[in-house]
Amino acid sequence: MRPVAALLTGVAAVAVPVGANAGAWAQPKGMGQVIVKYEDMRAEDGFDPDGERADLPAERRDASAGVFAEYGLTERLTLQFKGDWQDGRDAFVDYEGRGPLELGVTWKAWRKPQAAISLYAGYAAGGEGRNAGYATPGVGEHDLEVRVSLGASFNGSGRWRLGRSFVELQAARRMRDGLPDETRADLTFGRHLGSRWMVLNQIYSGATDDGGARWAQTETSIVRTFGPWRVQAGWRTPLAGRETPASKGPIIALWRSF
């Protein structure tokens, strides 16, 4: 799931998100966006089976350059595509190659001026690793994902006085071919600072069905708007986990609305 963020589709006087994943706010008919993103995560230690920090045998590096695109087919259906190129290594694996290609549809199940609920279903074809001959880690050959997204926006008035902001919760179930299935939950809080700046705080979490890997990461970023373009820069940090590297590093993304 791991969206870069949610995006801004304006509803009068209400801060409605516009993000790397449409999430709860699907794209209007005939409108869309493309987001190109790069991230470079590194870890010298990780979380052991008891959730304690422990040194890794060697530094772990996971870098990716990806593209996310979506387009409003109707007022209720948004088509989505995701793909990336991955490059990484650790003490046991050295891989490079195309990551999974995912195609899916978001259905706007419910919408009010300041809240929305949507459902997503997608199919991902596994990546093709290079160099050491490994398949791209973490993905099966044929994966299916279903996701529900709930979002609420605030215009700065009322009891909570949150300013022009929004909050979104996404819960997903990924059925992975040849690998343990995953359950994930992501939480995003965004706040507009004037007309051109936005701050995003996100938490990504998940667990595999085999009782092994668990993870929770936080990402803070800032987004600057230039007409139809947006530039995002941020930093990701581990919070907790089990049987997973404590990866951290920068992310940068370029958004283009159309």
C-alpha cells in the first residue's frame, strides 16, 4: 500500500486530500495524476524475533524508483497503476530489477463534503530480479490486494480547530502467491500551510500471516505546489518491528495533476 500521501481535490472551503494513492478520495471523472517517487532506505541493525534491536551481519540497502498513476473513469471508479525498479543488497542477497506491476480499481463507496469511504481491488504481477538471480524480495508471482480507505477533512472551524487538514486510515489485505499473506494498516495526517505548502505525517504498519515479520514505520514529509506540479521530500524512520530491518532514509517525489 504505502502511499506517498493523499492528494488535494478541492471541495469548497474544505481541505480534501490529493495523494499518491487516491485512498478515500477517488479521482473525479476525467481527472488524474502521475507521481514519480524515489526512496533510498538503509539499515545497520534490525528487529529480532522478540522485537529487540540487533546488529545485522552487513548493511542492508533497499532503493527504488517508482511510478504511480491514476485516472477517474467515472465519478465513482478510479483506475490505478503502480510499478517500480528496485535495487538492494544485504549479507545474503544482491538484487536488481523490475518490481511488481500492479493494476487496480478504486470504487467510491460513500462520500460527504467532509468525509469519504472507498474500496480498492488490485492484481500485481511479480517482479523480475537481476544480477544474483533472485526474484524481487517480498512479492509473489501473482498477488491480489483488497483495501478499504476512510478519510475525513477539516476546514479549521468547529470543535477541534485542526486547521485545513485531513486524516485517512487505510487497511489492506494482500494475498501473496508462494509467500505468507500480509495484513497492513496505514494512517496519514496532513495539514495545509497556506495555499502552496502541506505537511504530511504517516505511519505504515503490517504483519505477515506466518507470525514472522512485523513492522511499523513513520514518515514525515513536506509538499510544495507549483501550479499542476507538486514536489515532496521527506524522511522515513522505523518505530518497531520483528524479523525486519530497521530501515531509514529519504524519499522524494514529483506529482503532476491533469
